[in-house]
Amino acid sequence: MTSEHTPQQVLHETATGLPAEDVAAVHAYAAAFCGRPASAAELAGEVLAGQRAPAARPVLLADVRRTAFGWLRDSRSGLLLRDFRDWAQRAGETFGTTDTLRLVEHDTPLLRAFGELPDQSRAALWLCLAEGEPAFAARVLNTSQEFAESMAESARSRLADTFLRLRAEHTADARCVHYGGMLGAIARGTHRETPADLEQHLENCEFCARDIALLRTLTSGGTQELRPLLVDRLLVWGGPAYRAARPGAPDTSANLITSDTPSAPSATNTPSAPLSPGAPPPAPPTPTEPRPADPGPRRPVLAIAIAVVVTAAATAVALNLLSDVGQSERTTRSYGPPPSGPARSPSPSPSVSQAAGTVLATVALKSAAGPCVGAAAGEAPDIPAPSACDGGTTQRWRVVDIGDGAVALQHVASTFCLDIAGDRAVGDPMQLRPCAYAQGDAAPYPEDQAFLLKTHQDKTFTLVCQDKPALAVGSTNGEIRMLPTGTPGAATRFALDDVLDKALGN
């Protein structure tokens, strides 16, 4: 009798060393991106050829998505479906054209929560509940099927907990944060009655209404609701087409929304999968989209048609969300409803006639609260920190015009630039890294060093993150971190000297 501690044999496809089931999944997902079987086979082949070590299926599928995104930048762009190209263009318009896909992935709270689970938990959750392959999960995890399914259920609970934690950390609206724990309790059924104040909040807050529907599906939904939620959210793009092509759990696209799930209006008025605020949509596969290279058993035409209709509806809903969150506050990315009132315009930016890389001024980055921001002068990047102002070079910074109205802050003593360490979220620490503007296209994450310099009438300025205008460089508890732009007091303001003020044209 097999126990959870008994190693079992996993059959591998001879050419790649990967399990044959994983190879079939890669081919199925590649078909969601390409207009012809030959192109899908080429995309799948590139992904499989790049595997130098065993990889879990979610990692393989993410590689398909990222490889397809890479094709957009070369001559193979024409091999990809127009729907995917249009989706990528809209994502670039919303998230920026630099490192777009990584920003899309980081802007999906459920995907981020999934990424924080242990490797075995992710494998069990995906294979058992998203793919409906508990027997294969048992083989991959070297355990019994019963134990693999138990691991999947535990991972499902942990995923909900992690989602709630990330939701609280990245939600700007204090009301939504306040009700977060209660949403989880109600979704799990441990809180029988919904308080009147929460009911009123849910009536007026589509984000919390959507999240409680997601949590209900995640904690207690059946396969008909859970599989579409996991596949569509965690794959980011092309989930319905992948589900229709896979021989795993029965595809139930027509039942994606329960009576508890609020649906946004769409052109087709068709139920759609719940979507995270601000996440770019899965684009609809066209009716002529080919089947994957290895589709498994023939699926009824009706199942494919339903997947097409549902994906189109999901796209319409997500485009509405992108319009709401991605225009006036297009780079805010805080989870939850956008702040009320019109978006504030940044202060006058460096002259567009200036060449990128021009040093506008060299200043002491002096906090309005008193201390100056400094760092060591060594060769290795240091962590910037506030300290008493001494006028030395370790507290001097070059304000460098890097184009598009943004500036970089280059530390004079070390020549490194001020850089955000993290995902551009409230509380992320600052660091010093090699200056992206000097590295050109080879620079990793140049948006982490791009700031909008917003001046104020009290002769101070704020360094606003260009990629997320809701965040600004600030001083708190003896550290330099990203704080909300609207933080009261002097925490996010620095003294504006006459040289810099003149360079900005004020």
C-alpha cells in the first residue's frame, strides 16, 4: 500500500526530461497565444528547450506567458493572436512600457499570494484543484493521492489567508482594510450574520463586494466555481481557452459566478470570472483559434464556444476596471477603490529641452523635519538613512533629468542612485543601486529610480514615484521608505534650495 512517504515513478517525456502531462499542458497554453498550430508548437518548443531543471507546472505556464510577451518585441509578434497583442498594448498603456508583464503580475493580489506559498503547496493546489489531476499530483509530490488532496485543501486555506494579508497591506482605503478580516470570516462561514454597517459598505464598494465573492469561492466554492477562479486569475491571460483545451476537471465556464458574486455590465451580459481591480484582462480567443498541439480527447464544440463567450465578457469587465483605475490614477496601483476627487497634477517638471542625464542641481536632501539623507561612500551600494546634517559629500545628491518629466537622485559620494527595494508599495525601503539612466536598455527596473519632483509653496518638494504617484519618498522611524503621497506633516517633504528651484523654472 502506498503511503505519503513512498516515492513513486513519474513518467517523463524523453526529449525534455519533463513529465509528459506537463509537456501537454505547455502545448495547450501556448495555443492560447498563437493563431496557428505551428506557431503554438514553436512557442511551446522554445519554453521546453529553455528548461534546464525540473519545474513545477505553474512555473512552466508562467514561462509560456513570459516567452509570448517577449515575442511581442521581435519579428515573431505577427505569430501571436491579435487579441493577445491588443491586451499587451492596453497593459502597456496602463502599467507603462517598461517591464510591463512583471507589473501586471505583481498587480494581481491572488497571484502574489499564490507565489508566497511553499513549492509543494503550490503544486498540490494547482494540480489537484486547478487542473483536476490529483493522481498526477501524488506522483509529482511522491505521496498518496489522499495526502496530495489534503495538501491542496490546506494550501487553499493558506491562499485565502495570504490574500487577506496582502489585501490589508496594499489597500489604500482604510474602510476596506477595516472590513477585511470580517470579509474573510463571513466567507468561511465562521461569522453567521453580516453587520449592518458592512452590508451598507458592500452596497457602495464594488471592490469589497468582489473580494467577498472571491473569498467565498476560494474558501468554500465547489469545483465549478473554484477551477475558473484559480486558472483565470493565476494564469493572468488566456485562462478560459486553457481550461477548454485541457482534459482535467470538467470545464464549467457557464457557472463562473454564484448568486453571491456581483457581475459588472458587459456587452454580452454574460457571467464572467471575478477579476482583481486594475488587473489587465484575459483577452478573448477568436472563434477560429486552433486547438493546441496535444489537446487530448476531443471536446464538444459547445464547450469551446462557451469559453470564447465567457472570456470576451471577462475582457469587457476588466476593461471597465482598467478604465476606472488606470486613467486618472493610472499608476497608483493601490488595491481597493480609487481615491475620490480629481487627480492632482505634478509640479512643473524639468524642461523637455534638457537632454536625459543632465544634472539639474546638486543638493542636500534635507528633510523638512530636520535630518539629511545620507549614505556611505564605499564601492558597495549602501542603505540611505536620515542623520544630522553635516554638509559633507555623503549627504549630497545630484538631481538628474532622466526624461519624461522624471528625475533620478544620484548620491555624489558613491555615484549610485536612490532606488526602491520592493514592489513599489507603502513601506518599501529605499536602497542605492547603479544608476539606471546610465545603463540604458540594460537597466533592470529603471522605474524604481524614476521620481516626479513636486514643489510646494512652502519651499519644499516631494519625490513622487513616477510609476506609482500615490507613493513618495519619506522619512519614518529613522529610515527612508515609501510612504503615501498624502502623508501629513513633514515626513515626505524636503527643503527646496534656490539652485534647484531655479533649475525647475520656478
